[in-house]
Amino acid sequence: MMSVVVSTVPFAPSERADYWHSLISNTFIPLDVTLHEREPSVGTISSERLGPLQISVVGAGPQTVSRHRRLIAKGGEDYLTITLQQRGTARLTQDGRDVLVNPGTFTCCDTGRPFTREHPDDFRFTWFGVPKKELGMSDTDLRTITGTLFSGSSGTSGLVAGYLARLADQAAGFDLYTGRRLAMTAVDLLTVLVRERQDRLDPHASETARGMLARVKAYILRHLADPELSPERIAGAHHISVRYLHHLFRSEGITVGRWIHRERLERCRRDLSRPTGAAPAVSAVAQRWGFVSASHFSRVFRTAYGMSPREWQASTRHT
């Protein structure tokens, strides 16, 4: 896969403002851009796409980017964005929250609601655009992470930031299939972050336990397709006892086995809902996510969603 690089380098400083505004809106979503230099600095955007995930590295001079109701009405409201700050500072305002962003931290925005991002200095960040439908969460769920500052070095947020940073660094080298699978792992990790923010983890658990649970979940999500995935294997990979593994999940009111089962079913449901191309075979989807028996998969799918996999597939492809 090839990077798409656009820049204001070829333009005279007096012409850069108009061209940069068009680059921003064409690369991302409709936005208002106000530059704070009399002669604008060079701006550069390098972009990749992995499955549903857009990744863009942006570098430019001082400016303010905002999105208001009239721009939201023009489109682009269906994304959650994640911005990893690498150089310079920023101030993000959304959903009544106002945070100062420094290098090594990240923030999330919902493009369906107004926000403002001010950059008082030269800056560089990596931006990720995730279609909200891939997350399978309501706007209310997503409000728990918008306009909030996250550490890029510790806990669940550090795990998310590290994975996203490595994904961006290596994005150009992945084939289409690998890129999509890795992008969906990023989506899964963001889901874990939202759930943690909603206090679905035990708020009284130690930071060490919460960090371990985040790492365990990330490991499970990377190995969901393996039918041999088991509590013993998961515990061994993290040098903890099976008993302690069960204790970690008990804080969420669920067993490790049921959590794996739920995540596998959700991915099968998502794959069966794909609106483009030929309908995937139910048995192939089941096998892809670790279900050995197609008949068993059909039974548990019906129990979870009230219809068979084929009925679900047919209903989503005709809506």
C-alpha cells in the first residue's frame, strides 16, 4: 500500500492558507481552519488506509480547527477520531470539556458534535479516523472518551496509544487482508478503552490489576480466531495463575470464557453484516473467529441475537 502525501510546499506563503483549508477538508471532514501566522508555515499530510481505518500524519504551523453545526450538516458526522500528539501543544474542547494536549498524550473526538482544536505552535500529530458503526457503540457511550486527555504511556490508554503508533509506523507495509485485521484489532482496543471509561472495570481494583486485565484482553482479541485459545494458555502467556485470571474478569461480572464467547459472536455478527461484495458463507465466518462447529455456532448465535446467522445476514443486506 502506498502513502498519499499532500503538502503546501509548492505554494507561495500568500497562497498556502486557501490550499491548506482545502487539503484539510478533503483529507478529513468539513472543517473551519484559521491560520495564526501572517505567512503560513508549510503544512504536510501523509495518509494511509487500513480497512475501515484512515491514518494521517499531519504537520503544520499555528492554527485553530473547528467544526460547528453548519459543517456537521454537510457530512462527515459518522467518525470517532483519535489524535496522538507528537510535537507542540493543543487545546481541545468538546462536550463541555476542555483539555490541554501535550506530546505523548492523545484525545478522541466525535465528528457528529461540535469541537474546537487550537494549536498555538508548530505541531505534528497522527490522526486516526474510525467509522462509529465499526465500534458498535451509541453516541452516549462515546461521550465517555471525547474531550478527555489520555496518557500514552500507562494503563489501557498506553496500550491503545502504543498499538496505534506502531500501526501507523508500519501501515505502508501491510497487504489488504493483514491491514484490515490489524485495523479491527485497533477498533477492539478502543472498545476496551470505552468500556473501562464507563467504569465497567472495578473502580476499586488496583492500577496493576487494571493494566493486567487490559493486556489480557488485548492478547485475547489478537487470538480470537484460534479455537485452542483457553484460560490456561492465556494465563501462561502472562505468567499469572488461572485462578488470578478468573479473578480479573470477575471484577466485570463475567467469566473469561463468556467474554471470549461474546467477543467472537460480535465479530461474526459484524462480518455477516458487511454490505459490500458477495455474502460470506456462514461456516467460513464461524471458522474465522474460532468456532469449530457450524451447527454449534448457529445455535449460540440464535440464542444471543434471536435469529439464525443466515436470517441476520439476509436482514442486514436488505436494509
